[in-house]
Amino acid sequence: MLSLVLSAVFIAVFLPFSEELLYRGIITKALLRYSPFVGVVGSTVIFALMHGINNTFLAAVVAGLATAEIFRRSRSIWPGVVVHVVFNLPSFLIMVFISAG
């Protein structure tokens, strides 16, 4: 049970925070100097490719576009962290229930 809780915290909280810090706080911020389009789409492409060309790619594109645009408008990673947690937590729970069944 402890390993399940620690996994949930890592996958649903720590990873979204660290990814938002890197992809929005550093990469999007740097790319926004060129234009909003380059900042949002460029960081989304990098984010999605880092998740791999697999069954999560489209979800990573959607999440990346959403969190990059939220960052562009708010200039804060925190709203994106919340969105990212909302994306990751249900996915984690589905994986747990599928593997338990």
C-alpha cells in the first residue's frame, strides 16, 4: 500500500511539478521571446516528443498546448501544475485498476 501511495505522489504530483518547471518555466519562457506561437507550439512539440511517439503522444500534445497557453497567459507554472495533476492522476488510477484486475 505504501508503494502505491508513493507512486501516486510521484506520478501525479512530483512529475507534473518538475515537468512544468522545465517545459513551461524554462523552455516555454525562453521560446516566448520569439512569439506566442513559437513559445506555445515549440514547447508543446518538445514536451510531446519527450513522452515518446506512442499511445500517450496525442494526450501529451493536448496537455502541452493547454499548459503552455495557461503559462503564457498567467506567467506562472502553478496553474499548469494543477492542470497537469488533473491529467496524470486519472491515468495513474486507471493503470492501477487495470493492473489489479
